[in-house]
Amino acid sequence: MPKKKNNIIDLQNIDFSNLSFDVDPKTTKEQDEEREQDKVFTKEYFEDFEFNARYIKPKKCYFKTTAIKHDNAKKLAAELPPTPGFRYDVIVSGSFIFGDFIHAFLTKHHIQAKRCIISTLGMNEANVDALAALMRANYIIDLELFVSVYFFSLKRHDIVPYIYKTLDAEEFRGRFQLSVSHIHTKTFQIETPDGRKMIMQGSANLCSSANIEQFIFEENPEVYDFYANNFEKFSNKFHTIDETKDRKKLWDLINNVQFKE
């Protein structure tokens, strides 16, 4: 044993050769939480619910993530390679424009989205033009856009008509849908022709808000499907484009009836 003088350990006399310094990646607290989870989320627990398929047992998942801070959308897109199973946690400055990132990411990495789902509280004409450019170049094949009722009612005399005019143009007929509902989500989802499913979710809208924002960007089929399935339900009920009707008559119906002043 090492000599102890005045509560001070003399380390010079300790033999470290037989000691192991391997650290368990799970802390004691994490192990305790995991055991408690196993006790709570049992098969019998979920059988108590009337709709079993509605609730899913949380999965134990330990993953490696990359944390990034940035203020430029184009530079950030270049620094986020879509490697298999990627995940990035990102904090961006108020000058960051989310819409620019979407354009830069797809074009920089030559990714085609056969299906693209975007939900946002707000956007501007530049965002619309960027999405139209991606569709025109076939980076985006089908685009589903979800905006809030607040945005639609506030911008129905300027940005909203521009969305219909630009993205529901003849060249994109049948490839674009706009849904309007009481949402506050900010998401960006892409599914590639070879089946990769990526999703970005966070606080940022398509246009700059002059605030610090955060988002998580990952390739995760389960999370993608969760959001896609729910947005599909929203679209079935709240879509605004009926391909069987004339566009002008449809706009008049939306403007004068649903949001009559």
C-alpha cells in the first residue's frame, strides 16, 4: 500500500501495471435508466392500450453524431457529406438561409429527390425561385410543400399567388402540391431513386429569421417514414391543388371562400 502522509497519497509506490483503465461507454446512470426502461416498456404495457400500433417502444440507440456551427448555407452544404447513415447536429447564425442550404446540398452532392417534402412557417420569393430551379433541373421530381394557415392568410395577396404561379406552372404540372394547415413544423425530407431517406428537422424556416437556429440532419428511414406518413394525412385533408380543376377558379375559391375577409 502507498504511504499516506497528512491525507496525501504517495503515487510513486503504486503499481499501475495490473490496473485496467477501460471505460464502459455507458455510465452507471445510463445503465440504471436502461433497466428502468426495460421494466416500463414491456409488451404487456402496450397491450393495455386500445390501439397497440399507435405506440412504439422506444429503441435503445447509441449513435455517433457530428456537432457543427456555421453561418453560411453554401459552405455548410459542402461540409456535410451524405455518407451512409450520417447524422449532423447543427447550430447556425441568424444570417443562415435554410432555403439556400437545400439548393446547395442537392446540387453540391448531385442528389436527386424523387420525393421532397418541406414544411415551413414562412418563405419568400427567392425560396420559391430556388425550388423551381431545382425542379426544372430535375434535382426535385415531386415537391410537397406545407405552410401554416397564418402564413397563407397573411401572404395570400403576394407570396401565395407567386407560389402557385411559379411551382404550379405548366412545366411542373402534376409534380407540386401545396397544403395549408395549423402547423408550426420546419422539416426537409428527401427520398432518392435508390431508396435513401434523409430528413432535416429543427427551428429554421426557409428564409432567414435573424435568430440563432438549430437543426438535425440525418439519414434515417424510420424517422423519415414517421413524418412522411403524417404529412401525407395532412395533405389528404388540407391540400389546395385539385388537378381536375382550373387553376384560376381554384385560386378564387381558396381566396374568397376559405379565407373570406
